[in-house]
Amino acid sequence: HIISRLPATTNAAFLSRRTIVSGSRNSAINTRYSNTCFSHPPKRLTSKTMMSATTSSSQEGLSDIGRQSTTTKISNNHQDNESDDNDFLRNSNMPNWKERIDISIAKSRKIRGSNYVQISTINYETMEPRCRTVVYRGFLKGMPFSAVKEVLLDGGGMESDVEETVGQAEGDGVSKENGYDCVMKMITDVRSNKVKELEMFHELKNGGKNANTVEMVWWFPKSSEQYRISGRLQFIGSNGPLYSYTDDATTEQNNNYFMAERKQQWGNLSDMAREQFYWEKPGIPHSSSLEEVEESKDAQPPAGGRDEDGKVLPPPDAFLIMLLYPVKIDYLRLTDNYRQIDEWDWSGGGGGCHWKSMRVNP
């Protein structure tokens, strides 16, 4: 209305200037939003939409808090698992349990207690199961393949069948290339029940060449995965393996490897952990009388397993490395109820010894 009352020349100049300014503003706006994911400028918040959001928040209960984030987390884990499987499927290979558990360990590395596993055995005197929690301390590296054969070959005439498929690995360390890179390391005391139970097993089974001696359960809460690992136990003491699964003695090369691993693991322990192997015999009644207390004071274990100069003492006879050689793994993932069975196969089939993986119903 005001513009229409202005002189014609003024009116034209004003409209021309307004068009230029308006055009430049629109161009700036369009340029700004063209660089975003919006195809058009977002709608402005109105009082009505703000009130609606406030009302929704005020109606949220304690049971609803975090529900969306939990669902999102499960969804993300499910998508991660599908992505991992798809990557392997593109290569036309189903990932075996070792490839899976390496990923599970990496995802849970920062969770305290994620390396605690459960080991179950059998007391052959009473035929009762025994279960306890131990600390997983890593997979052995560079292990001679001949040491694996000494534990896993059942002595049933398979040696000649596998000689050609694994012969090229002799003298080499165990690796992904020759198949068996999954010997699991833990520690224990020679006076523990686990050692007695394995001794009874070997006596009853005459060496137990074709049977498993233990099952481990490892649960990963971050990825909702469970691994049930069946296999054979081996204890390494001050003179090498305590028991042999074969009729042949452990070779000098394998024994040297085991001794080096035992010494290194002893040095890697904390002072408190080393002290435990100097304690009195486990399982006997605790000293309570004054005389017994005074006697025990005179026989105090070396602090931290160190000498007077602070150097770490050699490992005592009570200290053992406990090795688990897996042969069958039952894997379950709860996010999508995926289950898989892996079994170690000596037959080779032209491709050397390997893990046979099969998906099964949960």
C-alpha cells in the first residue's frame, strides 16, 4: 500500500532493489541447504510441536529409560555379526571358531574379568563333575606341530595318513597356515584336584588317547556369545609334560619349547600370584593353634616370589602351565540364535589338517 503511493520512479527502484536482495537471500539459503542431507529447509519448531515433545518426555517411565538405546545396541551387535559373516561368505568360507573367538576377545578386551573361563573335569573316584573358574592367558605362539600331534593323534593308525599332510609343518611353529594355532594357556598348582583327576583319567583309560578330558565354557557378555570348548588337557611341570597321550617320549625340541614357555609365564605373573605357589598344601585344615601359627611364621613364603635382592626366583615345582588342546567347539550367538559346531579334522582331504565347521539348529 505504501509502495503504491510513492512516485513511479521511486517505486520501480524500490521494487528492483527488493528483488535483488530477496534473490540473494534465497540463493544463500538454497546454497546452505543444498550442502546438507535436506532437499528443502527443515520446518520451524512451533509451540505445538514443542509442547508435544515435552508431553512425551513427561510420560516416560523408569522402565522406558534406556530401552531405545538397549534395542539399538542389540541391533548394532546383530548388524556387526551379520557383517562379519557376510565378509566371510563373500569369500565362500564359513568362519571357524578360532576366527570368531579372536573377534570376540578383541571386542571384550577392555571388560574386567572377560578372560575368566570355566573348566570342568570329572572325579573318576566318585564319578562326579567338577567345575572351577580359571584365568585364560592367551594362545601359545610358535608351538612345534609335532607337540600337537603327540597330544591329539589317537594312535589308531592315523599317523601314516596325516604324515604327508602335516609333514611340511614339522619344525615350523604352529600357525594359521598349518591349521592348529589355538592351544589355550592357563596355570595351576600341581597339588590341585585338576591334576589328580587327569592322573586318574590316564590310569583308567590307559593313556586316554581317543578321549577328551575337559570342557571349557567361555561367555562374552558384550557380544552375547558362548563357546563350549572340548579338548585334552596337558600339564607342563619342571621336567616337561606330566603325562603323555602317546607311547613315545616328548622330544627334546618340544620339551625345550615347553620349558621356555613355563619360565616366561612365571616371570609374567604378579608378585601376589607367584606367592600362592609357596603356600601350604591346599585343601588341608587351616592352621589355627598358636604353635602352628608360630611355626607357619618361620616358614613364610618369599615375598612376591623374589629373593632378597628383589630378583624373581625360579619357578617352584608346584607351578604348572595348563594347556588345553581344543578338538570340538560348540558356538552359540544369542543375538540371532546362530549356532555352529567345529571339529578338528586330521584327514586333510588334500588341503591339510583343518577345522570342519557346520551350522546347526540352536
